[in-house]
Amino acid sequence: MNASDLSIESGKHKGPHLGILAIVFTALFNVGLYFVISFSANAPHFPGPWEHAEIISSYFREHSNDVLMCAFFQFGSAVPLGLFTATVVSRLRFLGARVAGVHIALFGGLMTTFNLALSALVLWVMAYPGIAQDTSVIRSLYYITFAVGGVGYSVPMGLLIAGVSVPSGFMKLLPTWLVAFGLLIAVFGELSWFSLIFPKLLFFIPLTRFPGFIWLIVAGFVLPKAQMQKESVSLRSAA
């Protein structure tokens, strides 16, 4: 290890604040949900995949503006998530992580970002005037956006969180409880894959999504920007 490596490691990582990016992502995503989710049993709400085709079609005909606003905010939320992914991977590499987990986090985060954006854009198409009148078309688009924005979100999100948690745990960059919490969320994310053939396992998707918001925010504030020279040297020597 040369002197330039030491000077780099002793400085602070430059980039957007991870915690703020996670908060913006969480806020935008949930503002979008506000327009289509209702906690009242009698109020109109975004239909589930088990609903009859006519119920799905009628919801998009009658609540196209709500769907449009949901698509608007959730597409916007993909931007801070992508920035979070790029920044956290850069941060881990700056702190000395030279392991596959960093690249797994990059793959998972970018896949989550692209799937979230794609799901929101398909949702925008479904809110476009005239589309919801065609029941067969709206039903096909509905299942596409539900799959891409459901299991297509939770599985790669699990990879992002696991890819950050594992190297951070070994390098003691995050507290043990946060690493354990992240790995639990990651397991839920990967288990949601089975909902494609066992629909009763759909509950793994929200178990990944909503605790994942909390994990991203906490990890974004806790993950250090700098590492002591001695710790960096010992980690590189061990590698």
C-alpha cells in the first residue's frame, strides 16, 4: 500500500448524503401510494391481482387522475434510489470494500431502480384516456406493472440491502443489529420470488418494501464517510 492510498483513505468520501437520498426516495414513493391506497374497507383502492377483470378496469376508468399522480411520484422516486445505489457503492469502495457484495449491491439497486421506473411508466399508460376502456388491454398492463413493481422490486431490493449489509458487517461499518435487520429484509425479498407461483406469499413484498425504507434511511445516516488509516491498512492487509 502506498502513500497515495493512505491519503485517500484518510479523507472523506465526497457525494450526496445517503440518508437524505433515502428520505426523498421514501417520501416520493409513499406520496404516490397515498393517491391509490385507502385504509377504509368501503373506500376505492388500488385493486389486487385477485380482483375480477371488470373491477380492475373500472378502477382505472374512474380513478385515472389518482393513478396518474401515483405514477408521477413513483417515477420520480426512482431517481433518488438510483443516486443512493451509485453513492453507497462508491462509499463502500472508498472505505476499502473490494468484494463481490459491492457489485451485488450495484446490480440489485440498479435493477430495483429500473423496474420501479418501468412500473410507474406502465401505470402512466394505464391512466391515459381511452386505455382503461379496453378491459383486455388494461388487465394485461395491470399484471405487467404489478409484477415489475412487486416482485420485480422486492427481489433486487433484497440484493441491494444484502450487498451493503454483508461487507459492512465484516468491516464493522454498520452496527450488528442493523446488519442483521438488513439480512432479514434481504431474505424476505428473495422469498417474494416464490409469490410468482404461490400467490399467498405476496405478503413478502410489503415485508421487503416498507422495512426496507427504514433500513435505507438508517444505513444512509450511519454508514461512515471516512475510515481511520490504521483500520484501512489492517483491512487491506487481511485481504
